[in-house]
Amino acid sequence: MAKDEPSIADEEWERFLRDAEAGSRSAPVEPSARARMVSRRLREETGPPPGWRTHQPPRRGRRKVWHVVGLLLAVGLLALALDPGRVVGWFGDTDGASASPAGEPASQLPTPEEPFRGSPAADWYDGLAGISVPEARATGWMTKEQVARALDRTQAFLAASSLDPEVLRGERPEEAIALINPRQRDVQDYLAAAFREPSQENDPLLLFSRFSQSKVRLVGDVVKTRGQLTYREGRRGAVEVTSDVTYVYPVVRAGTDGDEVARTIARRETVMSWDDPAEVITEAGTFSLLSYKVDATNGGCDNSTGYFLPEFTAERAPEGSGQGPEVDPYDRDTSMDTRMREGEETECGTATRT
């Protein structure tokens, strides 16, 4: 984490201390995901904004929505017509783990050899290849070459947080964490708590994909992705990069032959600020987090374990878990802000498929 390599020269740091004592507006400021998310929300919301002290942003700008897997009634599917009670989920009959998901043709069910069969993700690219990256141009305080490096490092963060095989197996994402500004206190507090004692408030799944090896194992080494990076000039001349990416993870039960494949789908939107060290307290090669959100399907409802917990056919979702509007987890036309608003009133929505 290059702790011994300060991003601000000693002379600059001394000037900052003098300016701070004098109340100068030119002194570098400490980054805060909380403060930046508040300002963003106030800009986006209609009507008169509430005062700073009266507005509490949810989870320091971090949002998550869970979906259990449901099935839409389809015309002509006799099995569903005869057994409408199975619309609750992918998870099939409680009488037998060998039953196929309702209405799903056997030829479309995923297998260990073809874990993305029957899914739109079968036509997606693998890993970073599925994430489109815009052409670099001089923006804010950065030259064209610096923007290109920022985009490369943003991709490195996505790979280290959501694609790295060891992280997916539950290891601590050290390489990803090393890219986050260590001077951003609220985020560093969140990271420390998330891996020490995960909770609904401090959930590592907001930023990182992790599965418990005692529960499941991933099928093969391919994660399908679709998404993009965008960027713009942010506050104080920073380069603000937004990643909006959907990840599809195929898994089987741990300790089995792996005949049944389940899929967990996570869509993440992360907004990163590559700050000017003359304006914001940072370290070279790191970004500050402005906001981070996750919309997860078949990852476990009301889950605060710090791991995705996929369910299989025999594990029907508890009654009433799938509430709220139905969501297609492969849909990328609906914005994440809309997804978050739709999920505000329910702990678990209902996904139409995985």
C-alpha cells in the first residue's frame, strides 16, 4: 500500500498546515464518501434540499438490494399451469433436490461443462473483456496520459475486487484495498469493520465478491461480465470515474459432484475520484470513493455474513422473501439509481431468472 511514499511533498504539507490554521480555502481537504454522497443526492433530488445536519445519507453512500429468484408465469408452460405455487422461486420443490426449476427446459439448464447455458451471459465476454473503456482525454487536473493510467488502475481495482480467484474464494482483497486512498477515514473505518465483523451496515459485498468455500465452489475460472467505465471532471478538478458492471458467477455446492449449477449475479456501480493532491489529501496511485452500490441476485437475502450465499433447487426461498417489483438481473437499461429506489421498501425483491 505504498505507505512510505507520500503523495504530498514536505513543503506542500507544511503549507497545508499553515493554510489550514489560517483558514485558507486552498488547503487540501480530507476526502469523505459521506460528504460527497450528500452533495450528490442534494443535486439529484427535486425540491428544496434539507440542511446538512438534517440529512443522513443511507449507509455513507453505500446501497444494496437483494433479490431472490422467482419465475414469471409463461403461456403454454403446462407444468406451471398445473403447479402455480412454484412461482416463488428457481428453487423448485421441497420434496426433492433433483427436480428441475419450474418451466425450465432441461436442455437450457446449466451444467459444470456449460455453466452459462440458458443465460444471456452465455453471449457476454469474460472478465475485463466485457467492460468497455472510453478513450482517454485530458480532463481536470490530469493529462491524457494520466487519465489513461487512472482508467487502467480502475480496471485493476475491478479485477482485484470482483474477479480475482482468491478473493472470490473468500480471501481478503488486499490488492484492491491498496488502491483506495488510505487517508479517506470513513472508508477505511468501513473496510476495517467489514472484514473484522461484517454486518448490514458494514458489508464487504458492497465492493467485493466473495463466496464461502465451505458452502460453494466456483465452476471453472470464467466470470461473465457486461458494463462500462465513464469519466468526467469532478470537484476540485478531480477525474471522477464511474464503473457500472454486471458480474455473473456460476457455482456448485461444496463437497459434491457439482451436478447442479446455480448462478449469482451482482451489478455494482462504484464512483471513484482520482484527486489532485494539491486539493485533496491522498496518496499517489490511489482513488477516493464517492459512492458504491450493489444489486445482487441469488446471493442470500438478509445476508450479513460477508459472503454471497447462493441457493439451489431444494432451498426454496422463505415465504414472503420475494417482495416488491420483479427484476430481470440481466437488464442493463434500468439505471442503478432506479434499481435502488425500487428496492428501498423491501429487504428482498424477486428476480425473474438467473
